[in-house]
Amino acid sequence: MEIVRKNSLEEINGTIPVPAGKGGFFRKLFAFSGPGALVAVGYMDPGNWITSIQGGALYSYLLLSVILISSLIAMLLQVMCAKLGIVTGMDLAQATKALVGKRTAAALWVTTELAIIATEIAEVIGSAIALNLLFKIPLLLGVMITVLDVFLLLALMKFGIRKIEALVFTLIATIFIIFAYEVALANPDLAQIAHAFIPQREILTAHVAGGDSAFFIALGIVGATVMPHNLYLHSSIVQSRQYDRSDERAVKEAIRYATIDSNVQLGFSFIINCLLLILGAALFFGKNPDDIGRFAQLYDALQDHSMVGAIASATLATLFAVALLASGQNATITGTLTGQIVMEGFINFRLPLWQRRLITRLIAILPVVACIYLWGDKGDVVEKLLVYTQVFLSIALPISMIPLLYLTSSKKRMGKFVNCKPFMVLGWLATAVLVVLNLQLIIETVRMLFG
């Protein structure tokens, strides 16, 4: 029996009104803004933090160009996701299932679910460590407390997707303000920063004794930039706006405003990641790399005058921990929505939201709890799990990227809104580069762990 395809995230699909006719530009932009904020969260989750700050601490501003290039690739791919959802009325999971069939779709669903769980592990670790730093809550108890995110999200969903978008943007703005303030106090070298956005040969050759090579950290930055779940999420939540899907002009307008929203919000995540690296460079460059490798060490260093000089204070350290907690909570919200999207899209199966949230979070905390039980209630133990989660995300990435490029480059599926040739070339080139670099990241990580 043929199963009738349902709208993606049916409870919010087409529920947000937008001004009709020739409404003002900013009124329409405001109405369409929001999905980009939910997507941008994935580009600044706790898994990215240590890589960026370590990159600055070990190699000063050298790797800013890597953040820039990675962010531009991300912007290109996320625009394609938005366009796919708006034009076809399907999210990436639904469109991929229609392309490959039920059996392959089921296998892809399993891999994507594991990628979501890997992302959840990073969020659990970041939130638990932040609770430990702020309130001295033992890590194991902090991990258990993260299960309560289930009830937080359920409460938020009752207020509607628009309120969730506003909350996420507020948390992003909080993170931005905190790091902008800390970077301003650190007084970085602006001339060196501007120069570092031009790619340098030293990225391939630089190596500091006692720390990872610049190339390895660059691979980590690239590998953590485009998260598989973001591609599914964006293709779905752009459909929450009410536009006439039979009117070519309305579809074109929706793509235009979704593109602006996406690029502006990803611009925020780009700035935040740059601020993290700049903070690491301004405060820790030239110091012992063993002193700034973990969240707790960073927290301690920000209140240590011997490490960061006169600006050291408990306030700076507390703000850092608050930003870490905000980052973990942000990513929790988007991870839940993505889980629902891929389950419904790939296998046409639906669970009540609280069950979906609870099951995913319980699975995610198991490896963290096991690490704490076997090796002790220590931050350095659980943070090692971040390495493994990033490696798995690198493996899962091509599964979402390649169908996205194929689908949005198909005139049969996209009609007049098919990718133009320059976008096709850039898209496939970016995909090939990201896949190769992610494979290299996996190889380098295996060597580091077992070599």
C-alpha cells in the first residue's frame, strides 16, 4: 500500500504568516527570519570551542582563513537546503528517500540517527561541564540533569516555533556579547587578524612541540563546520512560513528572504568562531599548550593573572561558563527537531515529541556515564569523547551532502530554481574538498589515538 507523504514537521508547516503583496522589505525579512538562527547553532556547539581556542593558542591568528573558507562553504550548502525545502515542499530526508527507495533510506536513517546522537553527546558534555564550573555540580549528576532538557523543550514547543526561534537567537546573541567583550579586553592585534584571513602556506607545515599540528587543527575546524543534521533541519523549518507554494513569484521571494536569513545568521556563527580563535590567540599564544587544552583549564586560566594578565577575573571565567551552557542548550533544541525530521522523512514513523527527546538523550548519556564510571568524575575524561563524536560526524557527512547537491542540481526536481552552473561547480568542489578533508581527519585521529 502506498503511503501518502506528509508535510515535514506537520505541526509547524505553513503556520507562520508573512506579509502579502508588496509589504516592506524589513517587515518581510523579519517574518522570514528565524530558521537561520536554528541552523547557525550547529556551527557553534561545544564541539567547536576547544578546536578554535586551541588553534589560536598554538598558532595565533593563522587559522582564521580556515574558519572563513569553511563558513563560506556552509553558507552555500545551507542556501541549497533552504531552496530544496521551499521549491519541492520536501525536506532533505523525504527527498532522499524518494530518490533511493525504502531500504536504502532505512540504512541512511540509522546512520543519521547515530550522527544526531554523536552531536547530543557533545551537548551533554558541554552542558555538564558548564554546570560543574558554575555550580560545582559533579559531572555525573550534571549529565543526569541534562535529561531534564526534555521538559524544557516540551514547555517551549507549547509556545510555538516562533518563540523557540526568538529564544535561540537570544542565546546566540548572549554568546556573541560575552566573547566580544572578552576579546575587547584581550586587546588583540587587528592588523595581524586582517592579514590572517588570507590563507597562508604555514597552515600545511606549522607544528608546535607538545601540541597538534596546524593542519590537524585546521582539519578539525573544517570537519566540525558542516554538521549533517543541519542540512536536514534547514530544509524542513523553512517550510514553516506561509507563502503561496503554487505561485512562482512567492516561491522566489521565499528563497530570497530565506537566503538572507541564513547568511546573516551564519555570519553571526562565523564571527563567534573567529572570536573564540582570537581569544585563544590573544590570551594564550606562546603559553604551554598543556595549560589550555580543556574547558576547565580555560575557565581557570581566565581568572589567572599569570596566564592572561591584568584582565583576569572570576567574572570573565563565569561568563565563559555561561556561554558554554547557552551553547549546549541551543544545540539541544535543534537536535530534537532534526531527530523528528529524519525519522518521519526516512521511515515515515512518528513518536510523541517527549518520547523522541527522552530516548535520544538517554542513549546519548550512556557513553558519557560509562566513561565517568570507568575512569572517574573528571572533565578531561569526558572531553576525549568529543574527538570520537567529531570523527563519526565526519563519516556521516557525505550521506547528507551528496544527495543535497544531486537533488538541487536536478532540473526535473527544481525546475527554474535548479542550481546555476557556477553553484553546481562550487557545490561539488566544496563537497569533494570537505569529504577528502574529513577522511584525512579520521586518518589523523586514528593515528593519534592508536599510533
